[in-house]
Amino acid sequence: MRYTLFDNQRDVIILLARILLMILFVMSGWSKLTGFDGTVSYLASLGAPMPMVAAGVAVIMEFFVAILLIIGFFTRPLAFLFALFVIGTALIGHPFWTMTDEAARAANSVQFFKNLSICGGLLLLSVTGAGRFSVDGR
């Protein structure tokens, strides 16, 4: 009874959560898509395995899968898959534990834990589903 406000707005809150979780990725994915060669070069500089393939996966996940999650299509499995992707990008892209420069270490530490926080939201979305305002909900 004391959470009635949230219960009555559950589907709206889940829609807002999907948008807020994915907006960063849609923008980043679009940037990677339109600057694909730069993305490949950047991933190669990080030592990512098969940088061309990794860049393709990044574009697919960050742009196309993020849009699918916003509209709520196949939400539970895609949110779980996206959580795994975000953990992978945290490990490859923000290895703060290997850095000696204090400023770079601090910045990458924040980015790493930001990724883990996003992963938490994605795992929650994989359990709750997309709600009524989604393709899944229809």
C-alpha cells in the first residue's frame, strides 16, 4: 500500500529507465558507426582482439541493440546480453588496475564502476522485462 504511487506508474518508470539506460549507448554507437575507421583504430590501440570485429560488435550493440531495448523488443534476453557486453567493455576499455598515471587511473576507475552500475540496471531490466509500453508488452 505504501508504494502505490510506484505501482501505478510502474510501466512509465520502466519505459523511462529503458530510455535513460540506453541513450548514452545510442549516441556512442552512432558516433562509432559514422566514424568506423576511427573506432577500429581506437580498439586496436587498446589491444582489443580483432579490432575490426570488435568495432562491428560495438556498433551493433551500442546502436542497434540499444534502440531495440528502448522500444522494448526482446527485452529480457537482449538486456542480459547487453550486460555481458558492458562488463566486457569495462574490462577491455577501462583497466584502471594496470595504470600508473594517477589521473588516468582515477578517470578509468570511475568509468569502470559506471559500467558496472549500468550493468546492474541492465540485469534488473532483464528480470523485470520491458513493461506495457513496449513491443514486448503488446
